[in-house]
Amino acid sequence: MFEEIVFFDTLRQGLWIAVMIAAPMLAVALVAGVSIGLFQALTSVQEMTLTFVPKVGAMLIVFWVSMSFMSKSLVDFFQGQILPLIAGS
């Protein structure tokens, strides 16, 4: 019973870390997509590369800026949660 609680608690924390890591990139993709879609609707420009290139560029910039936060979150989770579970078994 105790092992199930530890497993589900660790799984819940891992999923929360994944949400926190993915949130900045998803938010930027949402904002860029909506703003580009609005621009296309207002100007009647229907170019496929206009939607893809700026969105990917914005996501790459946000990924580069938040890379240290992502790495620190994953390392802290691994060292604080996973390694003690492995060492304790």
C-alpha cells in the first residue's frame, strides 16, 4: 500500500514538472498563433509559411530563454525525488 502511494505521488509530481516546463512554450505558441491568425484575417493574406515560421521562431526563443529553468526543474526533481527512491530500494 505504501509503495502505491509513493509511486502515485512521484508520478503526480513528475506530471506537474512536465506541465511547468511545457507551459512557457505552449503559451507563446498560443499567443503567436492567435495574433498571426488575427493578422491573416484582417489582411486576407493566406500564406502557410506566415503561420509556421514566426511561431517556430518565437518558440525557439522562449526555449532558449527558459532552458536554464527547465534544466534546473528536471535536475531538482531527479535529485530530490527519483534518486532517493532508487537508493532506498
